[in-house]
Amino acid sequence: MILNDRIEGVLFDIDDTLVDTRGAFAHALSVLAGEYLTELPTGRHGEVLAMWRADTHGHYRAYTRGEKSAREQRMARANELHSEFGGVHLDDRGFDEWDDLFQSSFKEGWKAFDESRSVIDELRARGYRVGALSNAGLALQTEKLAACGLGDVDILVTLDTFGVGKPDPRVFVEASRLLGVSLEASAYVGDELDIDARGALGAGLGQGIWVDRPGARRGGTHEESTAAAVAEGIAVVPSLAELLG
Ligand SMILES: [Mg+2]
């Protein structure tokens, strides 16, 4: 049992925590590469996914700090991919078409991790409150959870709430308040060490848990040190199933 005795409520990150977003990006970017990066061999599509997820220039993080719009960050990243892998530069109109294909393919790929449903059900059966706190937008995340069979999970806080996301302490404090449990009785579970588990502890939550799935690290500027996490009192688990032992 990873959850400590004081915990009464569990807040989950959504992307790459409850939902296999990496798999959905892999599908979407493969479709886009087939359309826009026609010189790139299929065997290199994994490199496109890796560059997207690494977010080396921090465009997505800038979005979560309220410094860029969702469109701006995605257009910048699309053009970085094209520049790196031999696609044309996308202007506004070109990006609209790219993004339409991105969104439809991304949605086709949405799928929960195998254990997400059963872990949520088991937590509730044992009396825990369960909610979600995400750095993406509410409309997108509501649609995503519903498509993944997790539509009963309350999305408590998103980027829409304050215009900024994790690791800003306000989002954790607000999610805990809405969950109806004290900060000390709240645990946060997410796949990004710095903004999720560390951010939660920084905001005063009782527990920060890092889901470090084998082979799923992002690389780039993301901090992903197990030793550092453990030294800070962060629990590290390879899947959600470990939460309940
Ligand atoms: Mg995540």
C-alpha cells in the first residue's frame, strides 16, 4: 500500500496517468507524418513522437504558465517537427489543416491504461474520494475521460480554473478543497516528477506520487530522477495498480 494512513482523497493527473496519451500522440503524429513528412521513413516516426513529448523548447510548459495559448504552443511545436523532419513551414491556414488532422487522429487514439478503471473503483470501494487535476483545458479533458470510460471521475481543476497549471500551488489547493478533504489528507498522482508529485508536496498535500511507467519517460528538459524523488519523500510507482499494493 503506497497511500499513507492519513490520506482520504486521491487526485489524479489525466494525461499519461489515467489515459495513455503517449499512445494517442503516437497514433496522431504517425498519421501527420504520413501526410506531411512524406520523405521520412515510417521507422522514424518514433523520433517525431519523442521530439513532441520532450517539448525541448518548453512551449507546452509556457502554455501551462499562461504565457502562450493552446494554439500558439501547438503551432510552434508543429513547425519544429516540420523543420526537424523535412516538412514545409506552416502558416496560420496551413496549421489549421494540420491541427484538424491532429485533433481527429489524437481522439481516435484515446484509451485509458488497463488498470485505471479498476484502481478508481477500488479506491472508491475503500472509501477514498477521487478527482482529477489537469494542466489541459476542461472541454478537452471532459471529452477525453468520457471517451476512455472514465467520465464519472470529477475533473476538479484544469488550466481554465486560474489560467495557470501545475506546479502553481493554487491549483493543488483548489483541487483538494473541491475534493472535500484537507490538504494533508490529499494525495496527488501524476507522471511528471517536477510538476506533479513535487508540485503537490510544495503545495502542502499529504503525499506526492510519481507514476514512472517503464519506457515512458519524456527526456529533454523533464526531470526524471528516481533517486531525487525518493530523497524528497516522493513515492515512485511503475503503474497505478501499485497504489493499493
Ligand atoms: Mg501527465
